[in-house]
Amino acid sequence: MSFKPPASGPTNKTLDPPKDTPFTPEELAKYDGSDTNLPIYLAVKGTVFDVSEKRDFYGPSGSYHIFAGKDASKGLGMGSLNLEDAVSDYSKLDESQLKVLNEWFDFFKNRYNIVGKVV
């Protein structure tokens, strides 16, 4: 299965100023949606986004849950929902996959609050 970011159009959403809270991969994993008392976070290229408002997509029964609580860069760039691709290392992506990854980054940055960085 392959997928691409939705067409980026203007959003009328006001976002909070970006935060730079450091998250280790282990800390980020706690925000995978399995604990309903915690927000759902997803990282792209090391930037952590709060995707809680789309729990239906990123929560435990959501189609993109594989990426919740992780830096999903490689999988997003590849358009892959395979668990082994839901990792931060995107160094082996080709030029077209890097373009897709950058489109995903822009998609998230324009729609979701930035809550930190993966360290």
C-alpha cells in the first residue's frame, strides 16, 4: 500500500508557537495513543507534532497508528505502512521519496502544533 500527503492548501488554523521539548525515542513511544490520558505525538524529520485531534487516524484503531509515538520519516517518505519502515532513518530515501517526505513535513507543520524535538 502506498500513500501520499493530502494536497496542501491554506489552513485557517492558528497554531501555538513551536516548542523545543526534547524527547528520546523511548519517551516519544509513550505518546502512541494507547493511553487515552496522554496526547498522541508523531515525529517527522525529528520534529514532534501533536496529532491528538486526529485520534481516529493515529489512535490504536486508526489507519496511521503505526506512526504514532515514533519518528515516522522513512515510512512517510516511502509511502509505506509497514512497521519496519516506521523509523527515523531516512538516509536511504531517493530524491522522489525525499520530496514526498518534505511534503509530509509541510503538511504536519501547517496543521499540527510542534511540541518538541527527538534527541
